[in-house]
Amino acid sequence: MIGPPGKMIETPALLEESAVDPLSDVLRVARLKGGVFLHAEFTAPWCIASQMTPQLCLPFMQPAEHLIPYHYVVDGECFVRTEREPSKVHRLQAGEVVVVPHNDVHLLGSEFSCTPILASDLIKPPGESGLFSISHGGGGRPVKIVCGFLGCDGARTNPVLSTLPSLLVLNIDEAGGAEWIRSTFQFAANEVAGGRPGSEAVLAKLSELLFVDTVRRYAETLPEGQTGWLAGLRDAFVARALSLFHGDVARAWTIDDLAHEVGLSRSALADRFVRLLGQPPIQYLYHWRMQIAAQELRNSSASLAQIALSVGYDSEAAFSRAFKKAYGSAPASWRRTALTREAA
């Protein structure tokens, strides 16, 4: 696969030989749930401050630990920046999507010289389309935007979600491999923006696929020398090791076993992991096992013994000690707290 101009990405070819794509596996554990909640029409000059809230999501999905808003420009253009990084301004044109991975307060507008108005103060109740709406501005150049969100779990500990930048921009028109996303999203967005009911269901599922594709394309364009989990996928040996871990998380892995299967010495493999991921291979495996265990505790009725075996622990006691070290409480009490919070 071609990455930045003149550079080849080794990872996808490696992963095609393996049963598990680590990126898909990490995002699966995050339990992404997509939705679309708003279509907006603005006319220049305009500027809004936006941040997704659980109250806005409630009509469309069950509560989630973390929310990731996105905005798709159907027609026209606007600018976007986060309050955290005011100097990084992106120009968005028709066919582009901006994703806000950490749900930072962000400004959207025809310009930023106007005083921003809270988007929540402009939202009108759902109409025939079943979506909230906004119509706002000074009567100048128009822009149409469809706003959606993804809910997910464990964002702070997820090795992908926790390391994404404050804004991700994807030009669907230029993403040749995602032509089907562009055409389907454009059609559905036009349907929703036109007030036709039913299209929000299409966008809800497409939101999840769109986010995954955006993250993949961001990973492909990371500069040389970048560190982090996604940068690890650019290294053929680290990518192979991640694929092995994710393909058989319950195996009693040793650094010798892993190094042998990857084709490096144990010290060389450990050095690559520490340099790119910031931790040794077995430590990474421990944290990944705990994230899977947390997902199972929250979302299944499996016993502690069953969960322990599924993540590589023969003893329930050993699993409980490991989980408490990672999350600060024993698995049973952590499960009760998580279920109580979700019910509330």
C-alpha cells in the first residue's frame, strides 16, 4: 500500500497473512457505536462552539463512556479549530469530514472574528427527519453540514483512541479506496439534509466505518520518526508481534516465543517496542488483556473464571490480582460499579 509520496507501508501486506488485524481488534474492543443527530444550514458570517453531550445522544443510542463528534460538509465550506489548539485551523470543503477524537470544545465557522455562539443554544427539536437541526447566520455564503457522533468505551486506555490528535480530517473525494463511503455518505447526507426520514439509520452505521477508515488513513500518513501505537504498525516486526498477540491473547507468551515467531532477537524486538510503543512486549500484552477483560466484565455475563481463561490466566486469583493492579479494584466490584453507572 502507498503511504506518503514515495513511501511504502509494510503493515497491510503483513496483516493479510495473519488472521487478525490489530487495528480492527483494538477498535472492536472500544465498542464503537455510531449515530447522526443533526443537520445544519449556516450562512456567513457565523461561528459556533460545539461539544457533544450525553443528553444529545440519548434519543439515538445507549449511554457511552466517551463521545467522538464528527461533522461532514455536504455543501459549501467552513473552518474548524479546537480551543485547546487555536493556532491549528483547518479549512473544510464539501466532501470532507472532521472528527474530534477527544470531544474537545471546537469552533466551526465562516470566520473566527465573530463571537462564537454555543451550538446547543441554536439546536431545534427533531422534525420529520427525526434529527435535530440548526439554521443560523448572517445571510451570506451558505454551508450545509451533517453532524454525527460515535460512542465508545475505555477511550483513555485504548492504545489507538488515547493517542489520536485533537482533529482528524478526511477528504472522502480524494480517498480512492473509500469511494463507496463517499458516494453512500453523500447520498445519505443529502437525504437527511432534505428532511427525508429513514436515512439516519444508514448514516449511523456508516459513521463507524467512516471513523475506522479515517484512523487508517491517518496512520498511513504519519511522518518518519513518529512514535505511538499507530506508528508501531509502520514497523514490520512490531506489526507482526501485535498481530500475534491479538490473534492469540490467551497464549502463555514469552519474549523468546514472540521473538522467534517475529524473526528478531529478543533484545532487538524489545528495543523496537519500547521505542515505538513506550513499553516492552509482555507489558503491552498485560495491558491489552486487561482491556479485553474489562470489556467482558461490562458487556457479558461470563464468570470471572471464564474471563480469566479467555485472557490467559489459569487462576481466578491471579487474574483478580492483575486486574486490580490495572484498574484499582477487584473484577467483581469493578463490574458492579460499571453496571450501576450504565444503568444510572
